[in-house]
Amino acid sequence: MWSALTLAIAVAVVGGLLAYREVPGPPPQPAAVSVRDLPRVPWEGGPEYYRQFPKMAAWTDPRFFPIGVWYEAVTSQRDVDLDKAAGINTYFELTQSSDLSLVRANGMYAIPSTQLPGYGDETVGWLLTDEVDLWGHEGDAPWTGKYPGEGEICVPESALCGYTVLQTLRDRLPQHDGRARYANFGYGMEFFIKDQLAARFLDYTDTASMDTYWYTDDGICELTKTPANVCHLSASYGFTIDRMRQLDGMDGKRQPVYAFVEDGAPFEKYRTTITPEQLSGAVVNSLIHGARGVIYFNHNFGGDCRTQHVLRDGCGAAIRPAVTEVNRRITELAPVLNTQSLEYSFAPDMDTMLKEYQGSYYVFAMIGRGAAPGKKTLTLPTGLSAAKAEVLYENRQVPVEGGKLTDDFGTEASYHIYRLTP
């Protein structure tokens, strides 16, 4: 990942622009809306989406939800054991030293950028590149084949060639091999590139993600001119997913959009490290906003411990339990998460998601971006006539009175998952 360099490039490209933008969410629902009449949130089709890629057949199982780690090395059984125990099932990029037979033998998956020796059914997709929106930018100029730090990138040097980069890399990969094409993008697409041009990057991908490290990038608020009260929050990770989904939906065709969350201190110039509660909140808020997978950025470039294996090394001891637990919940709830959400707003200052599965309704709820923590009341759609809501993973229930439930959200990163069975 080109963290330090791309930051400099982004500043050079976008200096002086007013970057902060609000991505419109679903409109508030009328007070009396029957749950049976609610529209569905647009999506790519869930696990069935992967059926078009024969090598991704296992991903069509509703019990599977992609949970990945970025740019790891798999060289021993211990590596795999540690990752699987943390709930990881997919490697998004791998080092050249990695042993794909270990990945395959352990029932895990890989989406590398090159044809690693011995690759086979474990390789379900190809990574095109990382953050090309920040170093290739939005254009069709010729590409020299060089990457940041290697010299002139576009021809002429002042030109923009990001689309050319993606097309060239697609063309270099095996064609029609049953594997999806994936790319990760940076905050150029999120803030500084006009919608139509930003959306074009997604013409070259089958799945995509965007990394904006809201909790640990101490310069993100100033760089993007994001107001402080809506900046370093779990809900900002949902904002990133909203932006990607907005761009993805512009052509009427949708693809899975994955969340990208740091698990340490990803910037050399900053010492800020994400906390366990923040990580869990960032992941769940991303899911609420429609993330169809989760990727952890597993490198510490700053802070006291410099490592490319946060979840394996001792300095990841504080964050690993949070990663493991939220991944366990995601895996357990995969059949629910893999259904199409119902479009409904429970409260104007809340981020919520409503799912229906096997006769029960699941409500995922968090504080909305910029809203104050505290007690919040959620108004249920009519027809959802449960007398109480089970709060999953908290060993408690809350009453439903007059079609409403009230609960406490102690911090901006707090979340609750309710199951209601009429």
C-alpha cells in the first residue's frame, strides 16, 4: 500500500478543493409503514453474484461471508492457524514467498495480484492494483508500466492514466478463467474526483473496496475538509461504503463493495492506533451501510511496533480479541447478512439496517454520523408486532412498547443487533 506517497500525491492534486460531501442515505419513512410493503435496498444479488465466476463457487454459499486480511505472507501452518483462529478466510494480496498449497489445504482463499507458483482453486480472483485513483488518476493516457516511486507513470508525465492502468492489468491476467477482478481504491474517488469520472474506475472491477482510515489518519479531517464532529467516527466508515455504493450504482450494474478497516497504526507519520471498540464499530457500521465483505489492513507503519502481521505478532494482542469476536459474529450471522436488506429508517439520527431471515427480523443499529450518544428510540414498521427484542451477543432483551424500543448507545462506536420474532 502506498500510504505515505499517495498522501503526498493526493495533497498535490486536490489542494484547495472543498472535499467534504454528504452521500445521501435512504429517505425517512412515513410513521406508518407496513414491514410487508417495504422496498428492498439495491444490491448486487448477494452470494448468487459469485456464480458467474466458476472459481468462486464456494462463495455462493449463504453461510460464507468474505473476511480478509491485506497483503499477508503464508509460509507455515502456524500462519494459517493464527489467521483462521481470528476469523480470516481470504487473503487479499500475498507475498511472493507465500505457499498457496497451505492456503488451499486449509480451505482458505486468495486474491493475489500475480500468478503465484502452484496457484489453483484457492485463487478465486485477481487483485488489479491498489489506490490507482491516487497515483494514476482519472484518465486514459498511456501508462509507462511504472508504479509510484519508480519514475514517470503517465505519458506525458502530467497526464492522467488510471483507467489505462486498470485495463492493461486486466489484459495481462488469464482471460475467462472463472476468477473475479478486484481493486482497492483510495480517497481520491471518495472526495476529489467528480462522480462520473470516479465511477469509471469501477468499470474495470468485479469487486472493489476503498481504504479511508478515519480513526488513525490524523490529517484526514483537514485534508478532506471534513467537519470534526463527523470525522473520526465509526459512522465515517459507513460513509465510505455509501460513497462506493453511490458510484457503483450510477451505471445500473452493481458489484460487491468490501469494507477496509485498519487494525493498528497504518501511518508512519502518526502514532494513533485504532482501539478495539472503534474497530468493531467501524466494521459493523460498514455492514449497516451495505458492505459485502470486510478486509483488515494488517500493517503497522507507525507507533511503537512496526509489523506487517498485526494479528499474528505480540503487539496485536490488544486488538486481536476484538477482530476475532466481530468476525465470529459476522460468520455466525452470514445467512442473515447475505439477504437483501429492507429499506427503512428507524430514527433520523441513527444508522440502521433491517434484515428478514427465517421468520425473524434483525435490526442492526448504531449512532448516526455526528449524532450524540445516549438513549435512542427506534420506531418499528407496522406489522412487526414483537413484544420484545432479543439483543444478540449481550444476553438481554429490551421491551417493545407502542411499536418502539429504547436502548442506550453509550459511545459513537456502540452497536446493538436485535432479533425480533413476531
